[in-house]
Amino acid sequence: MLCLYRLLLSLLLLLGLVSEKVLASVLAIDYGTEWIKASLMKPGVPFDVLLNKDSKRKIQASVGWKRNDRLFGSDALSIAARFPTDSFSSLKYLQGVPFESDITSYYTTISTADVVKTARGTAALQRSDGTEWSVEELIAMQFAYVKELAEAVAGEKVQDVIVTVPPFYTQFEKDAVVDAIEIAGLRTIALINDGTAAAVNYAMTRTFPTPEHHVVFDAGASSIRATVIAFATGASDLKTSTSKDSNQITVLGVGYDRLTGGTELNRRLRDILVADFQAKHKRDITGDKRGMAKLWKEAERVKTILSANAEASSTIESVAFDIDFRSKVTRAAFEEACSDLSQRFTAPIHEALARSGLTLNNVSSIIMTGGSSRVPMIQNAVKAAFGEDKLAWNVNADEATVLGAALHGASLSRQFKTKDIRVTDIGPFDVQISYLAEAKSQPAKPRTIHTSVFPANSKTGTRKTLTFKRKDDLSLKVEYKQTPFPGFPRELLEIDITGVSEAIANLTEMGAVEPVVKVTAALSESGFVSIPEAVAYGEIKDDSLTGKLKGLFGGGSASEQVPLNAEGSESADAFEQAGTASASSASATPSEKKAAPTGPQTIALTVKTRWPTLGPLSGSDKRKARDRLAEVEYEEKAKQRKEEARNMLESYLYRIRDLMEDTSNTESPFVKCSKNSERKAIEQKLRESFEWMHDKADEAETSQLVAKRTELEALERPIVHRYKEIEEFPRALNNSQMWNWSTRLFLTEAKQNLTAEEQGGAISKYLKEELDELETTLKDHESWLNVMVEKQKAVKMNEDPAVESSELRARAKKLEDHLHRLVRRKVPLRTKKTSSSAGTSETTSAMASSADGTPLPSDSGHDEL
Ligand SMILES: *[C@@H]1O[C@H](CO)[C@@H](O)[C@H](O)[C@H]1NC(C)=O
Ligand SMILES: *[C@@H]1O[C@H](CO)[C@@H](O)[C@H](O)[C@H]1NC(C)=O
Ligand SMILES: *[C@@H]1O[C@H](CO)[C@@H](O)[C@H](O)[C@H]1NC(C)=O
Ligand SMILES: *[C@@H]1O[C@H](CO)[C@@H](O)[C@H](O)[C@H]1NC(C)=O
Ligand SMILES: *[C@@H]1O[C@H](CO)[C@@H](O)[C@H](O)[C@H]1NC(C)=O
């Protein structure tokens, strides 16, 4: 018992330890179309944005290959013009998106990469060597890259991550984010909408004594999002346990345009350049990937120039077909090409306000965030539509989102004391459940019933219960009411609920009246819809007098189970069917009801979830992806090791060559300490090694590179050893002589004392036997030393030494130890019997102790204490 308890305790401790370690730091990633920003929350590490290897606060969201070298960040982006199908940027567009969708088509107009279809019907990118990488894998590589940066700062493994997503992300896209996180070896604590994250950042340093409404306007590279948010401090009206100074953030509505942002402006400019090129040179450049990549880069530059100048000139040498392209774009022409956009820049704000049931007057400010919020064209459109004084520039447009996400992640992990900020978000899409009505009459085709379960603007982090009057297994479909974006599927989940008939029969047996099936639907904090459970449910009447009295006073219980939604008409299936379903079970069997339960009873049903369209990656797909990434990383590490081995071999060969070239210098220790034959052997090996380096090193394994060095080192080592010994020997000899001398000095004095004490009848500190013993050790040492010194004198410099300095030192140490044993003694040993057998003399001394108070080694004290 005790043992088991201990085991349990230690197990718990172990778990505690593990989870503490795991929770110790939280990584936040704001994965954008153009930039990645990350932040690490770790106790003891200043809370800030994570810097990349070049100390930049943001990392280009790109990955690519320059032949076999994988590149990240700006390195990966900058190779696009040379390797247009090996540089992958703006991947956020394609995350979890069906291959046959407007977004994928759009992507092919902004990127030179080759997009192909995966077996799942999503997008993958094909490198010039033919290998395909799914979008999830490419994004996972970037997450893993960020993970490594974070781990370098944290000084430990980082696992937990919170990632920002646009509020319009469908479940398909969110699944893809979570899959990429997992493939990268990280664990999702939550996904947070980017506008909400910016609001958390906004609320970090503020209080709202009276509730305020703001719009977070987030203009990114790919899309524009607006989020209407209510801020309140204290929130005393809520029944939650919020403290007085906690901030409450409530999302009321969102609006968005998925394909309008900085990238679209770039695309328009690029198309002006394309048209100009076609007009001037009468050649179609659109099929030339390198040319298109160069024009894309140029458009980016021109866009920046036009934000401050009325016109911009371009010169691109050899853009395509060996043509040097010169062009001039005016701001007027650019604005003309974007004239339809200004309305699209501001529409998300109108939409968000409308969805939250507010007007501009209800809103204190429009908080401007996102990299593209600085683009004059976008800024001006917002100013024109909502008035300049509504615009607020009071958060860091680049970093508010990631810092807010980090704070939220930290508060979720409960590891940190952070400002208490409660977040209530919403799902922007209508989610409904569809199922077949139970056939009332024989052959008629059953009707499909749709029930709204989470209408648009439903709060996240909530559950709803649906009640079905069924006696048999049923299947449900969870789906978006409308197609969320052209080309996207509507269906999310297919749910099979089984075991119904048995469970209902059992409940009926137990006396339940009209048992039903209750299905729980959940909308998680991160906005995922799922069906976590289903039960058969029945109320068993209490037939006793008290039970009957209760019933009399209207204690009916079924009414507590509120139907799930406001639109009662749609959810009416349960009630529609009520008449037909239940008459049979009305009378319960009264006989064997001794201890029969009463009140509400539930029996769990089996719930199986399938993904009819785009689901999360399967376990085996994720494992495969992880293995692929691990292989790439392994190869990179191996390559790095090989590179190092090669460099080491190379510099070693040059060093030896320099030594060999110095052989004319007879003063060089290398020459003095080597034999002719040895130098010949080295020379031979060196020549071989250089040849091998030249011919074979490119294909060589790391182990071969190491072996080459080892072989040569084996030839050099004895020579090096000799001149080290030549330096070392005099020092070691001096050491030996010093102990020789000190021992002799000690013996002389101790013997004199002994004689004097014997004569005076005093107690001696040392026994005669002890001193004789030391004398023997000394003599042994001396004679050995004399022999060795003689031998060593005869050894030439280029011969191996007769005795190693290490042995000299070891022998001296023996003498030293022996001497010390006696010298350290403070108090005389009083002997009971003067045994002559040295080493076994019994003592009754006071506890001998050394100078520093620690007990002496046992061989000096023989203490019996
Ligand atoms: C919004 O403003 C209107 C009038 O401009 C007002 O009637 C309404 O109460 C306001 N709503 C909120 C939530 O402040
Ligand atoms: C129904 O009752 C039978 C008999 O008591 C039992 O074996 C079975 O497990 C029950 N089934 C469920 C689903 O509760
Ligand atoms: C031997 O050691 C002593 C003391 O450290 C030093 O004074 C003396 O110069 C040394 N002699 C040689 C030959 O190294
Ligand atoms: C050791 O000391 C003895 C006596 O002092 C001396 O005769 C002898 O030469 C010394 N031996 C060496 C190797 O220094
Ligand atoms: C010899 O005796 C003197 C005087 O008592 C003492 O200081 C010294 O340490 C003794 N020497 C040895 C080697 O015991």
C-alpha cells in the first residue's frame, strides 16, 4: 500500500515536473501573408518580439531552395527572380484552401510558383526538381524555423504555441493551421483572431471605466479585416468571477475582404508594367517566370516610391528575352488602375458595424493596424469614408497582433501573472446541422431537415444541446449554411450516432417516459465546431406519494432542456415527431421497481466523426509530413557536419604542409623531433591526402573526411609528443627533486627529534618504524630516478623519451603522499604496544584531524571512534 502510494506520488511529481517544464514558455506566432512575427513569453525573459538571426523584428514569410540549400526569410524571397519555382511566398493564401477555388486561381496570378493538387484536393507546391510540398509542410517548416529561434532565446525546448488567424478563416483553414503547428513539432494552445489579438494589446495598458466601442481595422498584405469590439473594465453585470479591474473584450462583429490588400496593389502595378512591356516590345512576358518574378519585385519597389512621389521610373536589365526594360509609372495611372478598390478597402468596416448592430456614432475610434494600414491609398480611403478624426494610431501597427496573442496565450497557460483580460469572440459563419427526418410513411423519400446550431455571430467557447425524438441510430451533417467562399465546400462533419435503439430500450425498461437523444454541439474558443458527445436521455417518474405531489405542483422537468436556438421553427423536428414516436413507452412496468432510479437518466451513445470534404490531416499523413521534415533537417545537419569535417581536414592539411615546407629550418621543433623516415611518411600521406581532397572529397562521407585527418594525425602525433616531452621533462624532474629534497629534510629533522625525545622520555610524534618506512620509499624513488635520468640523457631529440614525464610525476606523487601522511599529523600517537609490524599499530589517539578540520584519511588515524 505504502509502496503503491509512493509510486503514485512520484508519478504525480514527475507529471507535475513535466507539465511545469512544458508550460514554462509560450510562443506566439503572427503568421502573415508577407511577414511572420513571433513573441516568446517566458518567466525571466523580457516580453518582446522575437528577433531573427539578423536581429530583425519581422521575418519574411518565405521558404525556398537554392539548389539543395533550404532558405528562409528574405534569403528565400530574394532568390525568386533566379529560381522562380523554388521560392515560396504568400503561402497563407493557400492554407487549407481547395485547389479548385477562386483563391488558388488568384494565387497563380501573384506567384511564379507551380501550384499542384494534393490527393486531398488542397494545394501543394512543386519545386523545379519535381518534389512536391504541401502548403501545410511548407508552413510547418517556417513554424519550425521560428521554434528554433525561440528555443535559442528560451534556452529550452518550446512547445506551446498560439497562432493568429484572420476572423474569416473557415474550419478547413483552421485545421490546416493546427496541422502545420503539429508537423512543426509544436502544440496548439489556441488560435486567436488577429483583430481580437490587437484588441488585447490595446486593452493591456488601458482601463474602460465606461464601456467603449472601437473598430480594429487590420490591413494586411492579402486581406482587409475589421472587427467591432466592446471594451469594458470590471464588467459587474456579468455573473462571471471577473475581478474589479479585469478588462472584458467582446467581439461584436467582423467584416472582411479576402483578396484586397497590399498584395493586390502590387498585382495591379505589376500588370501596368506587364502591359507597358507588351506595348513596347510586342512580346508576351506573362509566360516567362523569371521575368514575371522580376516585375513583381519591381512593382513592390515602384509602389513604395509612388507613396511619396508622383512618378517612378524603372530599369530592369534583361527582364526577359534579353530585353532591358525601361518604364515610368505615374501615381495617377496607379490610382486609376486601383479606382475600384477604395470602396473595397472600407467595405469591411461597414460590414462589421452592420453585423454588430452599431453605427459609426457608437464607435470611439478606428484603430489602425497591419502593415498595409500605412499605404496612402488605403489610409485615404478610410479617412474619406469615416472622417480623419475617427482614425487612431495608438497601437504598433506591426506588432500589436503578435504581442496581444502572446499575452492571451500566456493567460490561457495560467503560468504567468498577467493583466486579467477576458476575451469573448464570435464565429462569423452560420453553422447548421442537417439530417433526414424519420420516414413517416412507407416509400416516400425522407425530407432533409436543417437546424441552425451556431448562427453567425455566435459566441465561441459555447455548447448547445439538440434534442431528437429518435429510437434508431442517426446521422447528422454539420455544415456552413452558405458557401463561405467561392470553391469552398459547405460540409464540415458527418456524425454517426449509434447505440440508440438499445439505449432507448434500456431507458424505457427503466421506466423513462418518452426518452430522447441529446446531442451536444460545441463551438470552441478557437472557433472549431465539433460534436463532442451524444446521450440517450429519459426522465423517470417518481411514483411515490412525494413524487406525485411534486408532479402536481408543476415540477415537470423536461422544460429545462431549452432548445438550442431562437429560430424554433427549424429545430422543431423533435417536437414534430413527438406525436408519432412515443406512445408505446408511456406505461412503465411497475412490478420490479424496488431501488429503481428516478429523475433524469442518461446513457452515453457512440459518436463517430467523419470529414466528408476537407478535414484535418489524418494521423498517418501528419506522421509522414513530420518524417519528411525531419529528414530534411537531418540531411541539413549531416551536411553541416560534413562541411565542418571538410574544413577541418583542409586546414589541417595546410598546417602540416607548412610544417613540412619548414624542414630547412633545423631549429623548428618539428624538424628537431622527427626522423627522416617519419617526415618521408608524412610527406607521402600528405600528397595522397591533397590528391584525395581534390578528386574525392566532394562525394566523400563525413566519416571518410574524419578518417583522412586521423591517419595523418597518427603520423604526426609521436613527433608532437616528443617536443612536448622535451619541454615537460625538466619541469617534471624538478618536481621529483623537490619532493626528494623535502622528504630528506623532514626525515633528518624527525629522526633528530626522535632521538632527543627518547633521551628525554617524552612522547614522540612519530614511530621509528614510520620514519624507516618513509626512508625506504625515498630511497626507492631516488634510485629509480637516478636510473631514469641516466637513460634519458642518452635519448636523442628525435627519439621517443626513455621515461614519460607523466610517470615521473606519478612516482613523485607517491612520495609526496607518503610524506604528507606524516607531516599532516598534529598530535602524537600514543601507542599501547610498540608493535613492530608497521601499519597495524593500534591507536587510542584523540581524533586526529588535518589542518582544515576534515578527518584524515583512515591510513593516518586508525581511529576507532
Ligand atoms: C448607438 O447609437 C445610437 C444613436 O446614435 C443609440 O441609440 C444607441 O443606443 C447606441 N448603441 C450603443 C450600444 O451604444
Ligand atoms: C442495456 O441493458 C443491458 C442489460 O442490462 C446491458 O447489458 C447493456 O449494457 C445496456 N446497454 C446500454 C447501452 O446501456
Ligand atoms: C625548479 O622549481 C623551483 C621552484 O619552483 C624553481 O625555483 C627552479 O627554478 C626550478 N628549476 C628548474 C630547472 O626548473
Ligand atoms: C635525491 O636526494 C639525494 C639526497 O639529498 C641526492 O643524493 C640525490 O642526488 C637526489 N636525487 C635526485 C634524482 O635528485
Ligand atoms: C622537531 O621538533 C621541533 C621542536 O619540537 C618541532 O618544531 C618540529 O616540527 C619537529 N620536526 C619534525 C619533523 O617533527
